[in-house]
Amino acid sequence: MGSPKKNLRLVEDKNKPNRDELNSKIDVAYSIRRLKPYEVVESRGSEQVLRGDKAFKLDWNESTITPSPKALSAIQSFVSGNGGLNWYPSLGSRSLADSLSEYTQLPAENILVTAGSDAALQLICDSYLDTNDEVVVPVPTYNHFLVFAQSRGVRLISIQPNDPFRVDFDLLESTLSNRTRLVYLVSPNNPTGTIFTAAQIEQLCTDFPRTLFVVDEAYFEFAQITAISLVTTFKNLLVTRTFSKAFGLAGLRIGYLAAHRTLIDGLSKIYNPKSVSTLSQIGAEAALGDLDYLNKYLDEVSQSKTILLDYFRSIGTDAFSTPANFIVVRLPQIEETLSKLSAESIYIRNRSNYPGLADCARMSVGNVEQTRALIEKLNRIF
Ligand SMILES: Cc1ncc(COP(=O)(O)O)c(C=O)c1O
């Protein structure tokens, strides 16, 4: 009997690829061949902020302050105790789903916790979209969703209202038909802040019962306008949310979706119940237990928005408010202006190549103290 090592070598020799095989490239799946790799845009300024340098990281719509101390200490005590990182997380995040049930006023069975709302959006696309399905998206929008949808080989129909800062409901309704499989609506929209009211979502779900409506409420907390209570009535509505924005937990990658039980059953076919890390579940649950901290931050952002908008208008710069934690500004010679801002460690996001947003940039809004310091710096630039 030969040694296992000898046997292994024999098998290798037999299957040795020829030169052609070695040189051939294994292509990606057919449905994603025409996609370009997602452009990874650097998130700037975080290292400077962590070093304690005066930098304004306003490019990714994140919270500008640290998360609730209760979330931090829950994570710290888990890590420093004998918490059980050697085990898989609580499957399906049951305890967090119960807290979310209280927060959303929905039964826990209507909630699915995911690794960020991106994972919720991807799960929806993977579960409910097939090749050639028609997907309708008002633009400009949160572009990452388009990647998830296109990876399913769908036919994407984007609709662009004349005014990017207003919802064109008639245009939307007139684009939809029985053939429309899914509609993606962001409310408040990133980057324009447009809102769909619950009444509008109800109308859409009623008028097009064969179409799935995905309402992305990543910025819900700032706007306090939601369609979430409709998910127990409508079997064609999904609402996604996140802890990345108002709760300040973007680094943990945690979000959730709410939907009718029948839709959740469909998603459960490929949902990975151990995909949300233990630390994320613990941090999110503790953050939900500190709504005073959340509300104080929401109040600060709202005040800051007024201060910042007044400032831009006072210097004659077009500035568009949104109900979320960001505003949009129109900057002449945008590239040059953004370089000047970066040189002063002010990082905002160029959105001038988005439909209808020529010369526009989006910037996050921080708390009042940060906003006053920002304006002081902006005054030296503009
Ligand atoms: C509209 C919208 N949806 C989803 C996301 C992604 O959120 P998450 O961090 O929960 O994946 C973002 C992030 O910018 C967003 O703007």
C-alpha cells in the first residue's frame, strides 16, 4: 500500500491541465458579464478624525458622532467577558427582531434582520427577480441597488422626473403595468431627499397587486415618514431600513427588512440565518434601548440643517434641503471647489454625474457644534 502522499501525486498528474486550459479565463455568470466592477470610492477623512485632526467627513451620509454609549459598552462587555465569540451568532437574530418588533410596532414574524440594508436589498433581488423581469426605478437613486437588480439579468427601466427634487407620481404610475415585477423607491431618496407618503405607497400597492414595491427607508429616522405599517396588509410591499445612518453603526453592517409573512417565507428560502454577527446584534439591540440618544441626535441634525442651508443661501449658493441627514449644494466649477474643500479636510460627495444634478454635491449634516466649526472653515474658502 502506497503512502497517501504518493496517491495524491498520482491523482494530480492524471488531471494536470494542458496549456490551453491554463490560459483560459473562467468567466463570471452570464447575468453579470455586462456589469462593470462596482467603483469603489474611497471614504475619506475617517483616519484624520480618529487621529483627532479637525476633519469633516461628510461624504457617505453616515452619522457624524459616535453611537450610543450603551451600544459601545454592550459590545465592550461582551468582548471582555466570556461572551462566546467561538459560537455562531443567535440564528435569525431573534432577540433583536423582538426589539425591532417593539420599535416598528410590527409582529416579529414580519421582520428579517440582515447584514446592513444592502444585504436586505440583495436578498430581495436574489429571491424575487429572474432574467428579463422588468424593474422600474425613479432616478437619481441609490445606485448600489441597480447592481443587485442587474446581476439578476433584469430589464431596468429608469424614469427621470423633470425636477429631480420632486416625486413625479403620475410619471411613475404611467410607467407601471402588469408586467412590472419590481419597483425600487427610496424614501427619503438618496441623494435628492424626495419622499413617498404612506398614502402613495398604499395606492401603488393597490393599483399594481402583481408588482413588488421595495421602499428603502435607510433615512427614515430623520424624516419620520414611513410606509412600514402597511406590510401586514399588502403582500407586495417590502420596507428596508438600517442602523448605519441615524444609529451611527455603519461599521457594524446591520439592517433589517419588514414585509408580509408570505414574502418573508419566500426570502427565507435563501436567507442565511447566521449572516449577522453577534457583535452587530448586540450593538443594534443596545442602540434601540437608547432612543433618547437617537432623538437628541435627530434634533441636532435638524437644527444644523437649517444653519447650513441659511449659510449657503447667504453666500448665494444654491442649496437643497432634504428630510434626511444630508443636503445638496450646487457648486460652480465643482471639481475645483471640491479639491479646495478636500485640501481643507472637508470631504463631500460629487454627484454632478447623477441624472438632473449637474454641478451638485451631497454633504452629510452633523451636529450643531460641528456645523458651526464647518461654517467657520467654509467662510475661508468661499
Ligand atoms: C438609500 C440607501 N439604501 C441603503 C444604503 C446602504 O445601507 P447599509 O449600510 O445598511 O447597507 C444606503 C447607504 O448609503 C443608502 O443611501
